[in-house]
Amino acid sequence: MAAIGIFFGTDTGRTRKIAKLIARKLGDAAADPVNVAKAQPEDLLQYDALILGTPTYGEGALPGLDFGCQGESWHEFLPKLEGLDFSGKTVALFGLGEQEKYPDVFVDAMGTLYDQLLAGGARFVGEWSTEGYSFNASTAVEDDKFVGLALDLVTQNHLTEQRVEDWLALIRPQLLPA
Ligand SMILES: Cc1cc2nc3c(=O)[nH]c(=O)nc-3n(C[C@H](O)[C@H](O)[C@H](O)COP(=O)(O)O)c2cc1C
């Protein structure tokens, strides 16, 4: 089994695309990305190292049927993780959003994943500077940093590849056992 599990939610496919890019760059260390719409909690729990990705929908919400998405996603899946033990697990998050159109709730869904898994005992890696972004507020910011990699494929797509590359250089050694 690969060391790192990658799970994502998506509606229009961008987060899947990034999950696949991350998997490709990690090579044998990572399993094929899995859409949470098709996952069970046990699928996540079998990994000690996880990369989780989500877009934000609604106004700062997780993707899912209640927020205009075509199918179930994190909004339906995250409650299934409530109360599960994530202690001993190392988690890196990435979140997609659109800062110009949603400047007050930019990548908020990443903050929602963070809050719940933190309560479950997870250890997080991959916090990311807010420099180079333009937004007013985000629940995915703690102590002036994003809790994971924030990506805006709508207005800053030209920065995506390099951001992913730099972020992976940061988290790779923290996710893989020595
Ligand atoms: C109806 C709608 C609501 C959105 N709401 C937010 C939001 O509240 N905050 C944000 O940062 N981005 C928001 N976005 C932008 C999406 O998160 C962004 O387009 C993302 O790349 C979509 O990812 P996906 O292709 O994986 O579904 C919204 C987009 C749509 C279409």
C-alpha cells in the first residue's frame, strides 16, 4: 500500500485535476486519488499520512448537494468522520476557491476540514503563506497563514503549478516516514 492517501471532493473537476497532479508528482509514495463521494471512512483511516482537497461552494460551504453541486461530496462525507480518532495521523490540506468573487469566504471549506480533523486529533502539516493572494477573510487562516495550500484556478491559474511544487517540497518529508 502506498504511504500517502489522497482524497478530494469536487463539482466541476478542478480539485480532481489538482489531486491527480499531486499524485503524479509524489509518484509511488501516493495512492491514486479517491473522490470522497465514493469513499468510506475506513478508506481514509488506513493511512497514517493523508492529503485532503476541497473546493468551497455556497458562501463558504463544503461542496455537496445542499450547495448546488451535482452530487454528494464533503458536505455529506465529513459528518461520517465525526468522532473518529485521527491521532497519529499527519494531514495536509489543499483548498480551491475564487478570491475575487468570494473575497470574504475564500477557501473557507478548507477551514471546515481543518477544524473537524483537528478535533479528531490529527496533526497538520503544510500551512501556507497568505502572501500573493488578495481577499478579505477566510476561516482557513490561522495565525496569519492558510492551514493548507490555497489555490485559485480561476484568477491565478498561472501560479498553480509552482505553488503545488513548492508545497509538496515542504510536506513530502513530513508525510513520509524517515
Ligand atoms: C456557486 C459557486 C459558489 C462558490 N463559492 C465559493 C466560496 O464561497 N468561496 C470560494 O473561495 N470559492 C467559491 N467558489 C469557487 C470554487 O470553489 C472554484 O471554482 C473551484 O475551483 C471549484 O472546484 P471544483 O472544480 O473542484 O468543483 C464558488 C463557485 C461556484 C460556482
